[in-house]
Amino acid sequence: MDSTWIESVSRDDNTGVVTMTTESGRAYEISGMSESQLESWHNESSGGSYFNTAVRGKHDIVRATNG
């Protein structure tokens, strides 16, 4: 995935929660996303566009807290 503001996206296999980390270091937890949706996100040419069209407003997103 190429993105100017998303640094990484990963999924916790135990909880199914997807964590998106931005270039600024903020982390967000996204629930309700399947493995196939995450794979589609990773295969997109624009990670930000995918987030705006397929994630935002369709999944629960909360800012992750540190420890």
C-alpha cells in the first residue's frame, strides 16, 4: 500500500482488531474488518483513498491509547 499519511496497517490475529498507524505516529484501532478486507487495503495503490471509501463510516474506529 502506498500512502502519504498511513505508515502501517496490521491485524491482531487473536482479537481481529486492525491497527492503523499514521505517519505522525497516531494509532487507531479498527474493529469489524475481515482478513480479506485488510488484504484488499494492502493491495490498494492508495491506502488513504481506501480508508476514506471502505473503512471510515463503515467500521468502529477509536484512537489507540498508550499503555
